[in-house]
Amino acid sequence: MTDTPKTGSGSPKLTKLAGGRQRLPDVTGTNLEHSRIFNRRLIFEALYQSGPLSRIDIAKRVGLTPQTVSGITRELLDQQFIIETGRSQGQRGQPQIYLGPNPIAGFSIGIHLDRNRVVMVVCNLLLDVIGRKTWTGDTRDPDSTLKTIAVLTDVLIDEAYVPRDKIWSIGLVLPTLDDDIYDFATKQPGWDAWANVPVAQRLKDLCGLTVLVENDATAAAIGEHFARSDKDKRNFAHLYIGYGVGAGMIIDGMPLKGVWGNAGELGLLPFQPRRMREDGEPPIIDSVLSLSGIAKALDWTIEDADAAAADVSILADLHSQRDPRLSEWMEEAGLCLRFLTAILESTIDPEFITVGGSLPPSIVTALVERAYPLHRSLSERKDRLSPRLVVGQLTDDAPVIGAASLPIFVNTNPNFRHLYIRQLGDEQRPFEQPTRG
């Protein structure tokens, strides 16, 4: 007798979590179809991250037999998910054929919905941006905003000449909005009507495309991960500074989400107890290291902050002019950044931490410089080859590129089920189809 649960050979049963979310059981059965899908994803991921590769290179990298690699790559070639990129020259024996992803095998749409601003891109499979749109307007009403996004999506697809049947899905990135389930207010101004709105389903109904939803910080980390030239760096954190601040964390190449999807919500942490709020509590980091913090320091309205988010030259000019109020804010914000760096280094032991957000690159760079010298941590190693805290490679574009990454990531990563199964359910995914229709 054993207490270990047994599972059948069919699809694993989903376990219900609080709030209606679902997860796979810890123990699942194995079957040939699941192994085939997993191996396809494993091979494609190797080509996506490290290609072009020969079949021998793939077999060594992923640990599959040459026969298995040969069969799967033949299938992927027939389906045009991958292409031949060249042959080895000047070597004895039969030349090796090198393989890589086919950029036009699929497309994705990334949408970053922020307060009174929408940024949209359409990308090919290699995340090359082939179309972009930016819209500014009142986003307080969910219905009108989503209808506007749907119209802009159609225009974006048409202008980029992308076949609609080749779009894998939409990645939608926006702040955390489920304020009503907490014992205190968490939303930024302007999002009151968005609580409990089924954003993904509403947009899917309007566009006819599957929609994946993620918060801005996690999406920014995913975008940074895909955009970096050193894709072998699989453990890092990305601090995204917008109207609040949050951390997206990549652990072993996968985003860390947490049981409620709130991992990295560092903006609610208290900071500098010597400066109290009116209620006698210390200020939270969101009120300092953010556009909201800048607005307060400059005596701006929230509409002024919106304008600065849409046009980064406004803050860049103030920075170049050495505005004393902005300089004072940057000193305090730099201390916040130093504090968050210490927390992240002590909790997830990252290889490095990147910083980006809705701020001019000059200000992001200056904030990183002000964060040094960093607090002591075990990340301070003698064998370290790169800085502990650096400016991100994408800065403001990280969330929208991360949004565009979601459909590709979910469709091709071997471990996708741990992340987005509650959003995709049991729908057929393009990459899993054994034959092309």
C-alpha cells in the first residue's frame, strides 16, 4: 500500500485553488503525446535561445537521442516552425545542416495599458517589432478603453500586413487591479472602475484572439530576459518604475509569480521611518520611487505625471537643467533603490538586477549611480564579472516587449503550464498541433 496518488494516462486533472484559479497536481501521469509536446518545446527553446544549431548540437544540449531530435526537427521543418540557416563548410564527412526559428512562423501582439496611455506592438517569432501604435486618452472607463484597443489592434494588424490566422495571441500588460480583495487600498488613481473586470475575456470577445494578462513588472522582466544578448543569464530581477514600483523576477529562466500572482510587489514596503505620513505611518516605497513620487516632489498634478510618462523629454529636460526639486527626489529615490537591491539580493540571490521604467534613460542611469555604494550582501563576490545593479537594456519598452513575448513564451516553453494554465485552459495551442491545416 502507498499513499502516493496515482494518475491515469489521460490529461491530468486540474486542482482548484482559492479565487477560482487552477494548477496541475504535483504528481502527473506520463504519456506519449505529452512527451512529444514537451520534446518539441525543448528543442524549439534551444534553437530560439542559442540557434542556429546542428542536430548534433541540439542532441547534446537537450539530452535527447539523435533519432528523436531528427524526427522532431523534421516535423518542425515540415510545419515551417524552423528553417535551415546554413551548412558547415570545409569539414570532413557530411556537412552539418544548421537550424533556427522561422521568424514568420507566428506573430504576437503586445499591449501595455497604463494610466491614460496604451502602447502596442506586433512582433514576429524573433520579437522583431514590425508595427507599433501609441494612443493617449482617458482610460478610466474599461468598456470604452477596451473597444479603443480592439480597433487599434485591427489597424495595427492591417498596417503590418500580418496574416490574422498566424497571430498566436495577444499579450496584455497592466497594473494589478484586484483592489477589493485586500484589506487596504492598493490601486493607483484612475483604475477604480477596472476592479473585477474580466479584461482578457472582454478583449478576446472584441478581437477574436486569445489574450494573456500579466502585471507590468513581471512582463518587463520577461521582455528584458528575451531582449538581452546574454540569454544564458537565467536568474535576475528587473525593477520597473512607473506610477508605482515592482520587481519582476526570473528564476531558472522562468518568471516567479507567487501563489496569488503578486511576487515582487515591493512598492508597499515601508521606507525611512523618520519621515512619517499624516497617519503616523512611514511612507511606502510606491510614494517615493515612482512617477507619483516625482509628481509630489515637483508639486505636479497626476495629469502632469501622465504627460511626463507620455513624453519622457519633459523630465529629461528638468534633469539636464539640474532642477533642485528633482535632484532632491533623486537622492531619496536612490536610497530606495539601494534598499530594494539589498532585499532582492538577500531573498532570491540574483546574478544581477536591472532597472527600467517610464522614466528618461538619463534619470534611470542617475538613479543607479546614486544607489551605489550598495548595501553589503552575499552578492558582493570576489569572482563577480559584472555589476550587481545595472540599467536595463529596454527601459520604457520592457513591458510592451514582455507582453509580446507572452504568446511565444507560453506556446514554446517546456514549463509554460506552471504559469498561464488558468488563462489558456485546454484550448489548442498553435505550437502543439501535430500537422498544419
